[in-house]
Amino acid sequence: MDWAAWFDAPDYEFARQVLQRGVAALYFVAFLSSRNQFPALLGERGLLPVPDYLKAFSRMRRPTLFRWRYSDRLLRAVCTVGLVISGVLVLGLPQMGPPWLPLIAFLALWLLYMSVVNVGQTFYGFGWEMLLLEAGFTVAFLGSDQTDPPRTILILVAWLVFRLEFGAGMIKIRGGREWRDLTALYYHHETQPMPGPLSRQAHLLPKPFHRLEVVGNHFAQLVVPFFLFAPQPLGSIAAGIIIFTQLWLVASGNFAWLNWIAIVLAFAGVSDPVAHAVLPVLPLEWHPTGETPLWWLLITLAASLLLVVLSYWPIRNLFSQYQLMNASFNRWQLVNTYGAFGTVTKQRIEVAVEGTLDEEADEAADWREYGFKGKPGEVHRLPRQWAPYHLRLDWLMWFLPLRTVHEEWFYAFLGKLLEADAAMLRLLRHDPFDGERPRWVRARTYLYRFATRAEFRETGQRWIRTPLYEAIPPISLRAGKR
């Protein structure tokens, strides 16, 4: 079947290796993050218990293995199976077999993680969750070492990168004025959800550089994605630009696996000759492959047709005046729409949680602050690099002052601190009471900004913080809200 030869892409074996192993590695991180944090946040005794959620939505249409029964033990089992499957895919073991073997492995990851996401409520309401699900489903059809990479699937991965980048670019152009007047990066490095170790240095760069950053961002998101579909070497150059810009975002912040998955998926546009030219250590010819079986060709074409049909809704959304950001149009979370930071906050307000052992909860009490792993707190502390690992509690803390501190989960969190709940305290960096129950807890807000170079030399502080107001007055298990 000479006509079928077009559907094979023998010059994209390096791209397939990166896509399959890279996406599998990010699934490994996602399952590890869930295994470590889900029980405390959403488990049987969590802040938003899944059993209560399932009772309230007994006819929930979203697919999940927990629809009929949830337990922390079952959740850990699901995550453990996900870790094992993703681990063997990173090693490339299923890829050594017939093409249906990695297909089943990736579809298993997709279904297992979807089961977690669909009961994760606000703690799993991030765009990179559905992005990982869509990526896992799509790369499942890349086949194995016994067949050439399917061209239509590689094009659809490039289409996923296009929606991710172009959608984010359009959200910005339609969003805050700061993206149009090129001032967004005056604030972003300082006010982003979870700064990294280099974020302060990035913030202190000259303003002309920040304006150049915005111009580069618009070029990378609004122009470059079209060239992913261009002939080589233009396709590889476009992919390289996207990879470079995403690496800058990795270096200057902590966005879980959002930037890492964009980097991995962008390799769909890199051909073997270009990869070999950049890194001669990479072979031009990989393992020999046989003729693609007709049954496998039909499977990949059916999957391609499904994803093309589902593309109607995100295409319409891209050019809609009321563009949705990070939205799915079907219960399986396939072919979604993406975008981030349509507006940039100009000031950083942090919610600090404090407790005291004293009987009286007045200003004379000895109030001690809880320390979080990722979110800013102690002003001398250098922020850590956490991405691609996702600190879900810390991310939700960033949203509180942007919306309201009077969230159900936040009051539940304060209650867990009053109980000195061991599982919850493990999610924190520092418990000022060493496991002892405080008598009172409260929430206060502070205005944070990065210290200038002169302020850092004088005080050693990386942050300058100014007290604002008491967001939640002292609460006690005995007395309730004061």
C-alpha cells in the first residue's frame, strides 16, 4: 500500500522517544504528588472529603473509578499503579513490544489519573491537569519501536502545542492592558503564584528588558506556533523557540509541570536530521522498523479522526470574543482549550496563618507563624525550585486574597491546625508548636514585595512585607470564632 507510506514519519523517532518518555515522566510526578497530598487534602479525613463530594453528586457524569466507592487505601493503590506504569514507560520497556502495548499503558495512565482529577475539586482545578490527560491520550497512539511514528498523531501533538501557546497568547491580548502596553513583566516575577530561586533576580532586571520579555512572549505565542506545521527545518526552529521560552519560565518560576509538558510536547516538531545536527551524539537512524500493520494504521487513523472532530469546539473558542481559558468541552477532557495569566496582579498579598498556646488571643499573646513549603513567608528565606512537583495547598493559598479567605477548605485547614493533624502538618515546612495543639489560630494578610539590591545588602531580607489586616480573627476549637 504505497498510499499508506505518507502516514509514517520515519524521521521523527527522536521526537517519539521524547514524547513518550517525557509525558510518562510527568505522569510519574503527578501520581507522586497525588499520593503524597491527596489523602490530607481530599481523603476520608481531608479538607474536602471525597466521600462527601460523591454523595452530593451521586449522578456525577465525569468518569472516575471512585464513583461508587472511595477510600484512602484505594487512592494510594491507584497512584501506586500509576507510578509503576509510568516508570516502565520512562524506561521504554513497553515500547520494545508491539504497538498495542504502550497504547494500553498510556490509556491506563489517562484513565487512572482522570479518576483522581475528577474528584479533586478545587485542588485539581488547574489547566495542566487536563493538559496532562490530553497529552497522555494523544501520545498513546505513537506506537512502539516496531513501527514508524504515525504522522497524523505527531501533527495532532503539534496541534495541542498550538492550542496551548496560541490560546495563552490570545488570552493575554484580550486580557489586561498590561500585556498590550508591554508592562506585564514589571509585576509578574514578583506576584506570580510561587516564585523560584531566580524570580527576584528576574524581577530586578531593567524595565526595558521586561518590555522585551513581553514582546518575545507575544512572538512566541502568537506567531511561532503556526510554523510548527511548516516544512523542516522551520518546524524544528519553531519548536526550539517554544522550548527556549518555556525554559526561561522554568528558571524564573514554579508552575508545576505546565512548562515542562510544553517543552516535551514541542519536540513533536523536531525531526531526526535537525536533532542530529544540533546534537551529533543522537543517531540519524534508530532501530529498524517493519512495515506498519494495517490494523495499527486503522487504529491511529480512527484516533486522529476523533481528535479532529473534537477540535471544532476549541477552534471556535480561540476566535470567540468571550474566549474561555482552561476549559474542556467533553467529559473525557480531550482537545481542550488552554490559556493562563490573562491579567497580571500588580501587588502581592499573602495570607499568613498564626497560632498561639496562650489562653487569651489578644495582641499580647505569643503568636507564631506556620511555614509553607513553597509560598512566601519568612522574609529571609530563598524560594525553592519545586516544579514540576505540584504543591497544591500552597497554590490554593495564593488564590485566597484574590477571591476570598472565607473558603470552606480554608476553614477546614484552620481546624486541622487546631487539632495538630499530623497528615496536614506534613504538608507544611514548619510547625511552630512541634506537634502540640495551639489554643487559637488566626489569618492575617501582608503586602509582599521583593527587596531591592540595596535593601538585601543592608538587611539580608529577600522580601519586604507590610502588615495589612486581620482576615480571620482568632478561632478556637472550644470557643469557635471569636
